[in-house]
Amino acid sequence: MILRSPGWLTLLTLFVLGQSAQPSAPEPFAAPLRELPWGQLNFLHTTDTHGWHAGHLQEPSFTGDWGDYISFAERLHEKADEEGIDLLLVDTGDRIEGNGLYDASDPKGIYTREIFKEQEIDVICTGNHELYKKASSDNEYLSTVPNSHGNYLASNLDIFDPKTGERVPLAPRFKKFTTKNQGIRVLAFGFLFDFTGNANNTIVEAVEKTVQQRWFLEAVHDREVDLFLVAGHVLLDSPEYHAIFKAIREVQWDTPIQFFGGHTHIRDYFKYDSKAYGLESGRYMETIGFMSITGLSTGGKLRASLPSADGMLASPKFARRYIDNNLYSFRHHTSLNSTTFPTAHGLNVSAMIASARKELKLDHQFGCAPQDLWTNRAPFPHQHSIFSWLQDQVLPDMISDPTRKDIPRLVIVNTGGIRFDVFKGPFTIDTTYAVSPFTSSFRYIKNVPFESAKRLKQILNQEVPQLVNIPPELAPHLPVSARTQAAAFQGPIGSVDHLHHEFANQLPLTPSVDDGDDGDDIPLTPGYTTHDAAGSDGDDTIHSAIKFYTVPNVIESRIAFPASEAGTAKDPEEVDVVYIDFIERYVLLALKFLGTEFEIGDTEAYMGVKELTGLISEWVEENWKGDC
């Protein structure tokens, strides 16, 4: 297959890797596997990839890159065609921000857009990260949408055309198509949750309003439909998806519905009724979701020889599998080996990624991490917690404005801005963006009474009832509680049994491979042990559980506090409250709750335009010197 990308990319067509994945990626471990539950109609699903198209170069379970995924999809398409069944690909957004392959280029995304479009995806929608900035949403409209050839859907999203200024749908609202082999008539939508943090060049229509609009009602009244397909950057068990389900069921009470979700970064499965299910497939190219449905009508083809013709079910059968993104899984599920698995197209895309990484110098080393630092695999505080490292070492060393260096300051950073772990070994440009991908600088409020400032962390880290009664425009932007953060998990999760059961999507399992799994004698490696609405057999790879810990919403460092005669820090009367700009509204809201009168006009930039991402790399370069 020929690459679809122009320019520098076409030079890679004859790239000779001899293998797929990235050259520096470790070999995946052998592991016991569950088979894919193939059906009449099958899906591969990606979501929240956040620029991780090179895969994970320090985690053997997730080393597959976008080229490997292309080879995998092409091999599964071959299998589906041979058996007369269908395979569709779905992506539900947040493709940007979170990895050097996207974030390190100037402008951002010039490589990842070319890489992403090489995969032929049947239904695509946006995520919230594509909309935070005008430039990224314009890129969706001007590049990703046309590159998707009518498969990008935007059911509740408009944009002001950057050329004409006219308000238009970002992409078509829906599409209807018939599958290649089975002739299944599919009506597809692409939604985003009720997001309010978008730049002012886009408009997100509330889902409950969207499903009342004439175009939607006319679409769902179509009786010549065998399956409704709802792709969205939406939580599966959310008001938005329940509203869509209700709107469809009011018109089509028994037509099957398949939902695909995103945003919370977890593996999840949800049942709406006996003919409607939803799948969410993790984050960061760790997971390729597999979904199958058997027992659908085939109104698009009347061929008795089709596999479904003799086996129509009173109620369709739905099945799911969460595939660890690595070549061991891919080769097993295609019954191929290192020689026969990769396709020419997939190898070339892997080469594109390798070339882009080289151009961006993502392997440039700032220093050598002496140990692993975890977002959620270590408690906080703890010597192996990345947040303890930031709070106790990085922030005290790096947060100092020359004009106010001697003034006591209380520095607050939101843990949600730290996106990934640090592994013992090389700390590179790529590591920096994986840990802190956002363009977040610091602001401050001077002369804040310490009696108020010292309570800020407590307020921001708790579900304080008084903070719920706030103006509606601020409600969507409140910091999430620690418990809710667990639902948006930040690490390959094992045990969360100490959390409320609603959020226990990844539970520890007692490993068992007597259910038709392959490789009974292979030792288990730590990884995903998912428990969802269908049970505990969803993961393709059987792992031992990983302990999971919640973290607070924010951490706090106290810097330049005066010392008492005994040599210990003593409380000042006033401090500078320094914080990441993203949480400014929360800080002001909490200060108001504490009885102060500080407003937005009282805030100023701190340390100019320096960003946390750059400060982290500077600290590493100074403190973790040397080669690994």
C-alpha cells in the first residue's frame, strides 16, 4: 500500500526496518492471551491517544506504534474479507497533547497529522483537547476533517470558518453507510460531551439540545437502519449518552446501538439495554479496543450465503476485548509471525515515526533518572511519587521570580497537569512532554494573608459543599475530587478496591487461564486487570494486578519561609500565592470562599513566560547529570 502523505514522507517508502515498532522499543513479554471474540460485525477502537503514535518506548506491554496498528488493522481486514464478515475502525478523539511527537514540533502536530491520516478509520470524532486552542481546532477543520474523507463526524460541534468567519459544522453531523461484506446498514454520529473550555472559535452544542434538533430527529426516524453507531468523546455512563440512548429508543425501540466513548482514560464497558452497549478503550496507545456484534439484520444485502443468514438472533450478541498494544498480541491475534505480520504500509508508517522522532530530537537526553517516579503506582507522599519529587525538589529549586525571590511564596500545582510516570534511565525531550505536555506558565497574587493562603490546598483538595453553589459558568471548571480522578485513571491500574465501587473499573484478579486462554505456563507480568459490566475477562493479556493509589487535586510547596531561632520555618504574615495559570479560576474561587476580596485584576505573571515543562527539564539537566 502506498503512503498517503506528501513531501518528506514519500522518501521513506523503501525504508528497510526488517521489523515493525520503533528501533529503541523493548521486545514485548510473552504472556497468556484470550482470543478475540469475532462476530458478524467487528470494530477496532482507539481513543485518547494524545500523540503517543510511537508507542511506549520504556514499557514492553505497549510498544506497538501507529504503523503496527495499521499492519494489525490490514491483517484483520484480510481475515474479515476471507470469512465474509465486516471490520470497522473508530477513533473518539483527544489525539493531541501529551507526547513529544505532537508537542515538540513548531507548529504543534505537523508530524502527527500526517502519521494519523495513514490509518483508514471509518468513524472519527473530536475530543476536548482538539478544542482548547484556536490553532488546534482550526487544524482539525482544515486538515484532519478533509483527510478523513467524510468519516469525521461532528454532531454537536460548530466552528467559525477561519477563512470566511462563517459558523459552520466542523464536519458532517452524521453519515449512513452499508458495510462491505454483510451489507449492514449503519447510521453513525460523532459527539463531544458538554464541554465548555473550548476556544472562542468553536461552539459545542449541549447534547440534550442536539437530540431535539430537526436533523437528528429526521435521521433517527430512518427505518432502513440495522445499527446505530454513536462515536463520542463522552463517558459511557453519562447524562449525554443516556440522552442520546433515550432519544433513539423513543423512535427505534429495538434497533441495536453501539456506543464508543472516551475522555476518562480507562478500559470500560457499559450496558444500556439488551441491544445497546458501549466500549471505552483506555489511553495513550496502551489499548486497542475490539468489539463484535452478532445477530444484526443485513438489510443492505439479501444473500442467503452470508454467514449471518442462518443465525439471526432474537437479541444480538455483543462481546469486547481490550488488546494490549504490542506486537506479541498483534501477531497472536493474526496468527502471523515477525516476518509475515507487518505490511509494507505499516512498516513505512513506522519509518515515518522514526524519522519524525529524529527530526524532533526526542531522544536528546537531559539527564538520567535514578529511580522510577509514579503518578498513581505509589502513594502520596512517598519517595517514589512523582508529585513528592515535584513538591519537595523541583518546585522549591525552580519557582523563583528574580524581583520577588526573598518573599515567602506558596506554590500550587494541579496534579492533573502531570500526565505520566518517569522511568529509571534516560530522561529525554520525549520524557519531558510525556510528563508535562501543556503550555502552562505561572501567575501569582501578592500579599495574601497566610491565614487564608494556608487553607487553599485543603479547599482545592476536598469536595466542599459551599463550592458547589457557584455561578453556572464556573461549575464545569471546578477541580475534580480525588475519587473522580481515579475514574480518569493515570496509570495501568490494578487494585482500586479501596475506592467507591462506581469507579472501580480496574480491579485485581486472581489470575486464571483455564477459560480457553493460551500460554498456561507463562508467568504473569504486571498490567491491566479490568473489571467491567461484563465481568473480568475483557483484557486480552492476563496480568498480575498493579496497586493503584489516588492523589490529591493539587500539591503545595512552601518556599523562602522565614526561619525561627530554632532553625525551623515559621509562618509569615503574608505570602505570594503562585499557581499554574490553568487553575487560576479555582484559586480565586477558593480565596473568595475564604473571605478575601481578590479578583482577576489582582493577578500577575510570575517568572515571565516560563512554563512548568521547561522548568522540569532544566532541573533534570542540573540535578540528574550524566549518561545512563
